[in-house]
Amino acid sequence: MFSFALKNILFYKGRSITTFILTFISAILFIVYVSMMDGSHDSMLKNSLKIYSGAIEIYHKDYRDIGGNEYLIRDVESIEKKLSLVDGVELFSSRYETYGLLSFGDNSMASMVVGIEPKKEEQLTQLKVALVDGEYLKYGSQNCLYIGSGVAKRLKVKIGDEISFIGGASDNSFVADIFMVYGVFKTGLSEFDDSATFVSRDYFDKLMLSKNIASYITVKVKDLDRVDEINSEIIKLLNDENLESLTWKTLMKSMVETMEVDSIFGYISLSLFLVVIFFVIMIYGFINVSSRIKEFGVLRCVGLSKKHIFLLLFYEIFILSTFALILATPIAGYICYYYSINPIVIEGMAEMYKDYGIVSDEIPFSFDIFTISWNISLIYGLNILSIIYPYFYINSFKSIEASRHV
């Protein structure tokens, strides 16, 4: 039946070429589209993690739900020693967050003031990259303040201005100080830019009595795909029921849900495209079969069973699909691989991306053999399904009736 099917393919050239082209184009578009969608989601996640959040963050239990100085991490150094032993951890840094009142002239506002290790944060986040005016913090910056663009706008301050700060130290005592505006940043996350300010920890710890104390410790991992595995190792090493280690999947739950919804709508759109291709292939197959009813009738009369007829149709679509996918897969795979290494860059669009919270002007693709494999399998499956209706249509005719069909 295989050789018979091959002869039919060569004989019905129009139908064969149309089926080949439709399968070839749909396979390339499907693989490339899924690659771009997955790559965009990965980029969105990585950019969001670079702005401020960590892949893993370690808290004292109840700090995120209740807050307050009673739930601060009190032994940062011992935890950091344990983190240095975890395979897969690239970098970590402790942060001390507090809220206080910032004032300049007649303008005042509540703000999150964070003590950070500038050098580590430069590698962990995009805070330095987001600089729009002045300078980024460095070790020994003393009372220098690195503020969000929204904070600068509300307080109406510029580089070099002095801002009054009033807040509470880690022991609940009252503290006040004068900070100098050292730099202004803009990440594009309006809520973050409108409330966040940063001070070097070496100075802030003296003011807030927070030496060896942290609100939480943020961790950067070498491979985001292994984040759950790495987090499990961290939890085992910490071995402290008063501490919790959370991955980005929990910390950024709303973004995870957004990406899932976006993926669903993306696949729905793609499904509509595939359904159209499926029906086009099926219709061409049906038209071809309708013109061959007499042929199939004669084959039935000379002894071919319904099973043989099905195998004939199956081999025809299988051969066409195989040749189309053999040609389409390496082309689509190369496109995905090339743009995963060399992302598409839209020049001059960086500011627009920042307005949406994405500090990047790249559109990367994802190159994944497993994803490409199931994409190919799906195309195969749809093409095989396209012969079901034509097969039943042929068998609706009796052998003698079909052999006399005009």
C-alpha cells in the first residue's frame, strides 16, 4: 500500500503540492510563534526579577503577612555562610527595609527606605541600569539617597538637595537624619518608582542599628529552571522553622497568573489558525477523494478491504506530511535558535519598554527541543485527522455503486 500511495501522490500533483505547502507553512509558523511567545515570557520574567525581586527570597515567618521589627532576620551572617554552600546559588544579598517620612521644603511623603549593598545589587538587579540622573550608590556613600523618579517628582527635589528623614530603628527607637539626593532612577514600574528609595547599608546599619539584621535575603540562581530544586536545598540547610524560603513563583504570583492567561489566549489564537489549516487540508483531501470514488470502488471490487483503503489514505497524508516537516523543522529550528542567541532588537524602543516595566528592548525566542517536538507531533496529528471524514465518505458507497460513479 505504501508504494501505491506514493504513486497516487505523484499522479495527483495539484493536491499533493497544496497539502505539502500548507503543512510546510503551518509547521514553520507554529514552531516560530510558540518559540517567540515562550521567549517573551522568559524575558518578561527575567526583566522583572532584574528590577528588584529575587529568584528566591528568605524571610522570617510572618514578616510578609504581619511585618514589624519582631519578625526581622537576626543572624544574617550565619545564613549567608549556609547559602554559599548551595550549588546553583550565584549571588545573594541582604536588605533592610523600613518606612519613614521624607520631607523637603513644604513637601512630605511616606516612602520605603532600603539599606542595600550597592555592589551586590548592581549584579542582582537593574537599579544601576535604571539611573536617569546623578550617580548610583557605592560603598561608603554615607547619607546619600538613591530615589525613584516618582519620589523626586512628588518632593520636587534635584541632585544635591537635602531631604529630612524620620523613622523607627530596628529596636523601635526613634531616628532622624538628613539625606542628600545622590541619584534618581526609573524602572518603569510606577508603584515602585513612586515609593522606593535606597541607602548604602554600611551607613544605614549605623543609623537603624541593623548590623547583621535584615528584612530578608534575596538570592540569584544560576539556572531559573532549577529554582525549586535549589530552594529545597536552601530550606534543608537553613533547618529553621522560623524562616521561610520562597521562590519567584510565590513572590510574583500575579505575574505568573498573567503569563498563564497570556499563554492561554496565545494558544487560542494559534488554535484558530491551525483549525483553519486543518479544514483546508481536509477539504482538499475530500475534493480529491470525491473525484476518486470510482477508483476506490474498483479497488474494493478487486478485493481491497476498508482497512486497505484507510491505509492508502493514511500513507498518502503521512508521506506528504513527513516530507513537509523534514524540510520545515530545521528551518524553523534554525530561526528559533538564531533569535534565541541574537534577540530581535527594536532600536529606540527602550523607553517605551520601561513604561511597561520592562528594562529591555529585546524580543528573544526560546529554543527548546521538547517544545519543537510536540509542535511537530501536533501538526502530524491534525494532518492524520484530516483523512477521517473523507474515509467515512468513501465507505458510505457500496463497492458496485462506487465503481459506477461518474
